[in-house]
Amino acid sequence: MDNHQLSERITGLASRVNNLAVNLTGDSSRQLLEQQNELIDLTQIAIVQDLDASAEKYKDALQTVENAIEFIGDESKKIENVSKAIKLVGSAIQAATKLLKA
């Protein structure tokens, strides 16, 4: 497994979060933009760290990021359950933070 896969997927999630945020207004948009900033920070940390892609924490973080990406899906479509998207992105941020800032 490629140890850069996590940083690439976090970047992809940040892009989807941004596209979702610009299609919304109010608190949801603000929350998503804050999450996008956190994801960008985590991407930069992931790029410079020598991560063990075979470690369980790595696999867990990657899966959590993938779950958020899968839920948001094609960022050009409208998501009906924005609060669930925000929750999944938050979980992805927590899992990546646990791995990268340990």
C-alpha cells in the first residue's frame, strides 16, 4: 500500500468539501469551509511524514476518509443530508489527526 495514498485522498476530500460548501449558505457552508482548512493542514502534515501504510491507524484513517468521499460522491450533485456529510468529514479529520499528530 502506498504511504502517500492518505495525503492524496485527504486532498480529494478537501476538494469535494469545498465544492459542497460553495453550493450552500449559512452555518453549513461555514462549517464545511472550516473543515476544508483542517483537511488542507492535515494533507501538508501527511506529505512530510513517513507513514506506515500497513499500520492499523493508517488503514483506519484511510477508510474513514474514503467513507466521507463516498458519501459526498460527485461534488457537483446536491447532497440532501448535509449534516451527515459534515459529521463524516469530522470523523475523517479526527481519524487523520489521531494518526498524524500522535
